[in-house]
Amino acid sequence: MSTLLDVENLWVKFPSRHGVFDAVRGVSFTLGRERLGIVGESGSGKSMTGRAILRLIRPPGIVEADHIKLDGVNLLDKTEKEMRDVRGQRISMVMQDPKFSLNPVMTIGDQIIEAYRLHSKASKSEAYAKSLEMLEAVSIRDPERVMRAYPHEMSGGMGQRIMIAMMLIPNPEILIADEPTSALDVSVQRQVLDIMDRLVKERGMGLIFISHDLNLVADFCDRVLIMYAGRIVEVCDADKLHEAKHPYTRGLLNSLPRLDDPRDRLDVLKRDPAWSEAPSVSGRV
């Protein structure tokens, strides 16, 4: 499997009144043309890892790494102007809530067209046709009506599909999806995941899927990184996630209700301070 992204010894730090807080600590992993899940509790460093790859951590936040290589080129060596060519065109990121990602005073069509023309020399008519095609690809009915609509007129599921269309229209090599289904009901979740899965396979992309939902990740991804306190504590194949060995992963799994194993009382996750001090496990292939 060819490596699209290679992250080595990534740290994300924030100065505070009590010293420097390490949000991500020594994380290393590779991404090929696969679906890589990153799971953990809130505050474990999942979203910070995704944002750090695109250098979206703003001062006073500090991003340090031995390297973050995209197709062998270190993104840390690029200027901010060069990074603008990477964001969207080569690596796209779907944020958690589309209502905060879409511009409320621009029509959806104008926003998708802008995203496409920013990275191509297409005319407005070509961009409009491409936008309609992309909305159809994410299973939106009546795309012409949606192009004329504003974000507040869309449901959560529609908003998330629109964000996926906007992020995929430049045809990136990698898609980072940060909790893309957290605000959706179960039936819409499955539809959105099926759309992402189909588009990733058709385009031969790499996908980083950030989520709290272990069962969803086990069903959808190829590999899983489990993060705790800014470090990777375990790496496993997604279809073997329920056979995980680390006590933190076992605790997360046992705290979830299961139809095939009903219990009167779910386990409470017990944390060991030693977990946060152990060195980060490598997610490299």
C-alpha cells in the first residue's frame, strides 16, 4: 500500500498560566489509500491531530514534529501561502458541524463554486455544472434548488452532505472527517457514511475518520488508532477492535451498550495515570 501521509513525532502545545499544556504528544502514524479511524474521549487530541496536519493550529498554539510528509514532501517546510494550495486541493477537512462551517449569508451554490474555482481555472459556468454534479454524487435530490438555498434552510444531514461535496469537489488526495455524523440520526448516518465510502473508493483517496463511536469505526474503517491524553495507546485492525487488549480500549468498549450482550449495568471507565505517561504507540505501517 502506497503511503500518502507520514506523520512522525507530532506535538501540539498551548502555553497557559500553569505552564505549557501538551494537547498531542509524540503521535506517529502513516496513511495509505485506506480508511483510518481515530477514536477516543473528548480532549484526547483527535481533532487537534487532524488540524495540526493542515497547520490550522493558530498562535499561541505550537505544532512540532520530526515531519508531516504528504507524498514525501514535509508540510512543515511550506510557507502559509503554499499551505493554502494544500488545504482543499490536496487535503480536505470536513468539520464537525456544518452550521458553523458554511457561510450563513452566501447561497450554497456560491460557496461550492468558490471552493472549486479557488483551486482551478474553471469558468463560472463550468464550476456551476461541476457543483451540480457533486451535489448529485452525495445523493442530494433537486440540486438546482439546493444551489439557490441558504445554509439555514437545510437539515443537519443535508448540511453535512453539502460540506462533503464542497470538500471533495477539488478532488483531494486525503479527506479528514472530524465527527461527520455526530449530529445526525442513525439512518442518515449510514447514508452519509455510504456516500463517503463510495467516493473514497472511486477516487482512490485516503480517509482519516475522527469519531467517538467505536462501533461505527469498527464497522466503517480499515485501521483504528485509539488516543488517550494526547497519545496513541493502541493500534488495531478495525474488524478486530472488539478484541483490543489495552485496558483503556477495553473500558471504552465495555461502557457501550450491545444488543448481543445485554447487561443490567454498564461498566464505568476507570483510568490509570500510567496510561498518560506511557510512550505513544506507533501507527505506522
